[in-house]
Amino acid sequence: MTSSTIGSLLLASSDPARLRDWYVTAFEPKVSRTPGGPGMDILDFGGFYVMLDSRDDVGAANPEPGRLILNIDVTDARAVVGRIADLGGGWVAELDDRDGSLFATALDPDGNYVQLVQLSPKHLAEMTEVAEASR
């Protein structure tokens, strides 16, 4: 039996270049571009890829941003919060310390929810243990 994995996400926008610039400044992923035209930007978040593409059937702002929340693991949540603040970013939930783990939910320029997650060593070990037990 084979198992499925999720390796990427397509994030459609009426202005993908604006989204690319925001995500690159906020999270500093590696950036590449698909060959040929018009092509799309690919943001590499440690082997999980967010592909940014233009679509005619999406508006400038997401009308239901809670439908899909992009969780991004970070090593320094406070630094990322600072970069998003410098970008003029809005917050759904400001930085919160939950027993040593840090969480915040930002709004990207299209109004999508983006949750920053910095797990404490304790919580990371617990999650790893649960994941290994489920294999």
C-alpha cells in the first residue's frame, strides 16, 4: 500500500508578485520560477512548495480566509513578527506564548490567514513522538 503526501500548495492571486515579495520578506524562503512563460514563482519552505500563480477567477481579497490556514514553522517567531510589522501586516491573532511555544496569525496581502508556529523543544519532542507512534 502506498501513502500519499502533500508536497505543495497553489496560492492563486490577482497579484502574485505582491504575494511573492511579502512571503519572501516575511519568511525568507528560497525562490525559484518555473521555466517558460508566463511561469510562476515557487517558494521553497524546506521541501514544501508554495506556488504563486495568477488567476482570473479570484478577487483581490480572500472572502473566506479561515477556510485554509497556511501554517509556517519558524525558528524565531519574534523576528518574523517584526518583519511582518515592518511590511504593515495585519494580525488575526498577535504573538501568543502557549506554554513555551509561540503562535501568531497574520494576514497576507490577499487577506489569507498565515499562522506562524515556533514549537518549544518540549512540544516538538511530543509531536515527534506522536508522529512516530502513528507510523
